[in-house]
Amino acid sequence: MKRIALAAVIASLSVATAAPALADEYDDAVAAQVGKLLTFPQEAVDRQIAGQVGVKLDVDAQGHVTNIAIDNRSRSEILDRAALAAVRRAANSVQVGTGKAHTLYMQVNYNLN
């Protein structure tokens, strides 16, 4: 049986004008929550599919997601859907005001080891 690794979820703030401390707190909370919720789809495991998915979140000053979309697709719709769903669930579970609206880019890495 192959060992499966869900690599780090990398978050970066795209707008320097967001209140740094609050935005960083929100971004870190979302990344941590994605790490807890992320699963490797069994169909991808069975088919030996790995890849990276970029997800973009637009966040308002209260920490609510106003838009979420795939920013950089993997070569697998299976991984794209799984990453988007995990980021959406994570972002909706975190309610930390950021002080200013900003955009958060996350990269979700699915690796087969």
C-alpha cells in the first residue's frame, strides 16, 4: 500500500494593504483548518494521480469569503474539486475579522509517496 502525503498548504496574502496582523491571523487560521479537513480523494489514489491546486479567496473586512475559485488547476478535475471543497469548508469555519478586504491565494499539494 502506498503512503499518501498531503503536503503543506501554502497561503500568501496578495494585497499589502490588508491589516497585516489581522490578515495574517485569518490566513493562518484558514490554512490550519484546510490542513485538518483536506483528504486525498480515493479515486485519485487508485489512479495514482498527484498534483498541485491553486485556490483564490476574496475575503471581506469581517473575514467572510465573498468569492472562491480555482486559480491554478492541476491536471486532475478530481484534485481540483477536492481542494476547492476543503478550502471552502475551512474558510467558512473561520470568522476572524481582517480589518480590510484582501485576497488570499492558497496552494494545495497532493503527493503520492
